Amino acid sequence: LNRVINCSIQVSEKEGEVTFLYKIVPGGSDRSYGIHVAKLAGLPEELVSKAKNYVAQESWGLPLEVPVAATRERLPAQVESILGLLQSLNLEDISPRQAWTELDRLVRLAAEVSANED
């Protein structure tokens, strides 16, 4: 790995606004720009705002207020079934043809679930 080097993208910061300058420079960044990238990627503003709050809480040493996972809506049983089938596939132990057959079956199941929701 002697040809591997650490690089980052040059950034300009003015009055809280971050601009990525499309210039690769040697070395790492002294800050994380994940929230800025999330905003540029078009993630929902509610999600970006929550991330900003988490960062602010962490910087003040406050405990993070993370919602309880149990409040997540349950997926419909048919969707849970498809997820279970996906998780049970062991791609290391099946041939490409068998993988194709399983994928085709899962696509058909997903189409049925989608049609039933309408």
C-alpha cells in the first residue's frame, strides 16, 4: 500500500456556510462535513436538523436524546416475509442461476405486495 495517500476535498467556510471547492488536497480534514453533505444530497430537512441537534448536544456534553427503536412502525407482514427471505439467502452456497431464480421470486413477491397496497 505504498502508493496509497490520504486526501480530502478543499473546503471554504464563511459565516457558517460550507462550500466544497472541487479541489483534492493531500492530508485529512480537520472537521467532519457529514451534515453538510447530507444536506447537499437532498436528505429531508428534518433529518439534517436532528443531526445538527445531536452534534450540538454532544459538543455541550449533554446525553443524546435518541428515540426508542420500539417506536418504529412495524412493517407489513408480507414485507417482513420478503426481508426474512433475503436475509436467509446464502449467496456463497448457491450458483449464479439459483441466485437469479431467487431474485426473480423476490421481485415477483415484492410486486404482489405493492399491488395489494394500492
